[in-house]
Amino acid sequence: MRNLLATLSLAMLLQSFPVIVQAQTLETSVSIENNPIQQVVNAKLMANLPDGQFYPERLINRAELASILVKAFNLEKRQAVKQQNIILVPDVPTDYWAFNDIQIVLKTDIMKGYRGNLFFPNQKVTRAEALAIFAQAYGVFQFGDDTVNEILSPYADAASIPIWAKKAIATVVSEGFINTDPQGNIAPLRPMTRGDMAYVLSKYLQRQQQQPETPEIPIIPQSP
């Protein structure tokens, strides 16, 4: 009798094992889907560093931002890129790893150089700068000043947003692309991190997903 019970217990355990594995696999896939970093890595908009780690706390520089935006918005396909010759940028030689991407963001006016046509590719960017440049590639909404102030009013540090960035950041906020600190602040003057950029891009990717088509309502012929 004892052997029979042991056999039945083992059979029940074996029957439940595939269900447990399936549940774990489903849970893992859901967590990946909701992970901003994994989303942007899968979409090849950003990549892990050579050691295989993402390092979300590391800061973004101007060259990296240019490269990310070219990938995210397919900027190389815009007409301005084909119409202009190479722009001479003294601090970005032709053998620099992001030379082509920097040429593209300059030709499309998504990013601009500094005096002397310098780009400063290794210069870190603030969140205000990165979000404003992202909005420039996305398309800045032409909100009026009152609308901009209304959109930004829920954030306690809205007054610290530079005037030149307010309309662009209002665009990012209105589209739901922005992340905040634990206190709900935008922190516009804080340096932009890889994790911040991954969050913005993940929300942008979600917006690009095809929405279900609205079903057509059949036309009912009217009685004569």
C-alpha cells in the first residue's frame, strides 16, 4: 500500500512539473517585456557595454546621443541628409566612431554645433538638453505658453527647466515619455544617464507599436 501511494505521489509531481516550468517562463517573458533596458537592447537602439552589462547609471555624451537618435528615428532617411555635403567638424575626425551619426544630426538640425563648428562629442548632456533634443527628433508640439505651463505645473521643479527647453519637455511629458525621480521631479539640470535614455526610448517604442484597427461598421441598406 505504501509503495502504491509513493508511486501515485511521484506521478502527480511529474504531471505538475511542466505547468510550473510554463508559469516561470511566462513570468520571465512578462518581466522582460516591462523592462525598459531590455526593450531598447532588443530593438538595437542601445547596446550593452563590451562586458555584457548595461550600466544604467552611466552618463550619456553628445556622440552617444546622436547615435541613439539616428537609430530611433531613422534620421539617415531624411531628405536633408542627402542634400548636403559633409559638414566640417574640427573635433570629429572622419575616423571617429560616431562620425556618420554626428553628420546626420547636424544636417537635419536635430543637434547643433558650438562656436567654431565644434561638436564636443564627449561632453555629457543634462536631462533638459537630452529631452529637448529627443523632442526635436520626435517633433516638438507647438503649444502656447499657457498650455506649456499647465502641462509642466504638476512638477515641483518645473521652474528650473530652462526657457529654451520648456516647449520641448512639455512635448515629452504630454506624450508620456518622461521619467521622474522618487519625489516626482523632472530634474532637468541633472546629467542624463543611460537608464534615463532607456526609459524614454522604451515609452517611444511602445507608442510606435501598431494599434488594433478600428472595425468597420457595416452599412445597412435603407428600405426604399
